[in-house]
Amino acid sequence: MALTAIERAGNALPHPATLFALMALGVVLLSGLAARLGLEARHPGTGEVVQVVSLLSTAGLHRILTEMVDNFTGFAPLGTVFVAMLGIGIAESSGFLGAFLRLLVLSAPRRLLTLVVVFAGVLSNTASEVGYVLLVPLAGTLFLAVGRHPLAGLAAAFAGVSGGYSANLLLGTIDPLLAGLSQEAARLVDPAYVVNPACNYYFMAVSTLLIAVVGTLVTERLVEPRLGRYAGTEEDGAVESLGAEERRGLWFAAVASAVFALVLALATIPPWGILRDPETGGLLHSPFLSGIVALIFVGAVVVGVAYGVGARTIRSDADVMRGMGKSIETLGVYTVLVFFAAQFVAYFGWTNLGLVVAVEGAELLRAADLGVVPLMLAFVLLSAVINLVMGSASAKWAIMAPVFIPMFMLLGYSPEMVQVAYRIGDSVSNIVSPMMSYFALIVAFFERYDRGAGIGTVIATMLPYTLAFLVGWMVLFTAWLLLGLPVGPGAPLVLAAG
């Protein structure tokens, strides 16, 4: 009943773009009311009295009209996602990502099959569609081929791809997207604050091992025993091995990757590296970190083109451009969503509503004196619950970041740490949320092996992963907080004094 109610509530929500449009309108109306009531707060950093500015005025209308285009084109996540996706599009359209995942899974020893499937799922969320569309059904076929229950294979892969969405050894398109939203929110408090796309990398890298191990244990100790022996009608199928051209393409890609990695190493490791900070010689505020999105693009292009040339899937520059174009086609709805999200975030900043709410909220939290660990874990749980009725990671963060990041910044906590807490909560409930965009596809995969499977089957199968990932990640996050470790390069847990 509870899951049905959640599903109905989520289905009743408007499209995320419509939701942002309504919220932007709501900010305009609320600003007029709050300004009339004289709502204000004292900024704890500067001591300045911050008053709500009404957009229900002639000046407000003028600003809405004259800055609408700039709000959209200047929205930080827009350009970063487009640039990164151009490179990922070549790597995907050339066939590199699909061939690499198949090689990784097919070459795994049988006793390590589950571990490799979960691990491959985590890596695949760098370009998440490949994980959902290719790896999940491939894992089901592979488990069936070795005499194991295919639903266990589907579950293990889905757990890695979606439940492990915030764990990876590689940076993907979601990293600059969320960092851009966090930066926009942080600048409500500090207009010069910069959140780099690699700001959660240390925590993500360690989380990769956690998710791979926990996902393997849950699959083999809980999920597979519960499923029992497979008695369905689907026959054992052989997983197609890599062809000669695909293998040649992977060799080309491996050589290109090694050359690219060597160039990056020479540009960053030596003190004279050209991608280090020219003034300090460090990496913290270097062109390397500032240009990480461009490097994702270049790396994906180099590997994708090398594979395509070797596998003969790329025969001319036109094939490269088509791959880029295809990736941008998938961003049509995202672009519409960003247009309205950008207006909402801008209005929130102009009116000072975000800052006033953050100051008052910070005062309440300071008075509660919860401490950093209970506070962050509570935020993880809040993010996980919201994810049950709103599946898009970026849409949720665009709503939550302008409120919670300034609030926690005023308590002295960094935006990067708050973003980690959000990402944990967003990931763990992905696999039991009917609102997740690929959930229907997963149900269809389950139905292939069990004609009676539905949403309830998927949720019941995946719930042990959600609970295990939540507990495991909370333990890791708690240890991280107590040790005071940075969550990424240039991303401490607390803000510098002053």
C-alpha cells in the first residue's frame, strides 16, 4: 500500500520542467508578499540586514524580461553538460563503451562474476544509459548462461548502475552538472565561491569498493538464495563474444588511453607541469582541475575515435560529428528543464528569499545543536525519501541546493560535503523508486524471465540493496566526517574561517 501511494504521488507530480516553471512563478508571488510583510534576516557573516526584494513590481518585471536569456545561457551546468556529452557521444556511438563493458564482464572468472558485474555497473554510470540499456540485460543473459538465476544478474547490474550512482573511479557527466548547481547555490552566500567538478572524487573512489563488495554480498547471500533455482521458460543463451574488429578497436583505444594518460601525467605530476597553477605550482586551483570538463571531453574523443578507427565504425570525420550530434539529441528535454530551472534559481537569488530562509534555517539548526554527523545523516535520509517521488538527480538538486547549501554554509559546512550527503541519499533509493526514469525498462527486463513480474517484483528484489547500501554508505560517511577527510581535491568538510 505504501509503495502504491508513493507511486501515485509521484505520477501526480507535473513534469519537472513544469514544476520549475510553477516554482519560479511561486517565487515571484512569494517575494511580493514577503516584501510587503517586511521579511528580513541579519547575515551572520557580514552583519548586514538582508531584506526580501519583490519581483511583483515594475523593476522586477523589467529584470525578469531583460535577464531571462542571460539566466539561461549563464546557468553553470548547461555548458559543462553539453561539452562533456559531446565527448561521451563519440565514445558511445563508436561502440567503445559497449565493447569495453562486454569485455569486462565476459573475461571475469565465474567465482568473481557477481563482483565484476556490480563493479562494471558502477563504472558504466559515467555514461549511465549504456549501463541500463546494455549491461543490465547482458548480466541477466550471462547469469543464465552459467546456470545462475538471471534475475540475480539483472539485480546485481542494476544495483551497480543505479544504486551505485555516486560511486565511481571516473568522472562522468553528472559530476559537472551537480557541481554547477552547487556553485550557483553557494554563490547566494559567497558570490566568488567555486565548486569544481571533481569535488567529490575522493569519496566516490572509496565508495566504488564499498558498493562493489556490498552489492556482491547482497546478491550472493540474500537475493540469489531467495530467488532459488530458475524455472522459467527462457533458454540458456550464449553471450556474443567480441569480434576481431572489436578487439582491434579496443587495442587502439588502450594505446590511445595510455598516451593520453602519459600526457596528463607529464602535465600535472612534475613541478613544471603545464597544467599546474602557474603562480603556486600546485594542483588545487590549477588549470587541470578548472578544466576537468574539457579533459573529459578530450579523453572521450581520443578513446572513442581510436576505437572507431580500429573497429572500423568510424570511417570519416562525418561519423565523429554524427556521434556528437546524437548525444546532443538526447539532451532536448534536459535543455527545456534547464531553461526553467535557471529562471527559478535566478529569481531565488534576486529576491533574497533563499538567503533569508537559509539564515533562519541555520539559526534553528544551530539552536538544535545536532552536531555534524546527525545533521548530515538526516540530510541523507531526506534526500533518499524525496528521491522516491522525484527521480531526476539534477532536478531535485536544483530545488534543494539553493536552500540547503546556503543553510549549511552559514553553519560552517562546505557545499562539497553537502553535495556528498545528497548524492548518497539520491543513489540508494534509485533502485526502488518507480519515478526513476529507467525503472520501467528494468521491469521489462524482469518480465522477460518471469512473466508475472512487475513493479512489486523489482522493488522486493532491490530493497535489500537499498538498505545495505544506505547502512554501508552511512558508516563510511560517518567515519569520513569523524576523520575530517576532504571529500575531493580542494574540498574540505568545513569552510575556512574568515
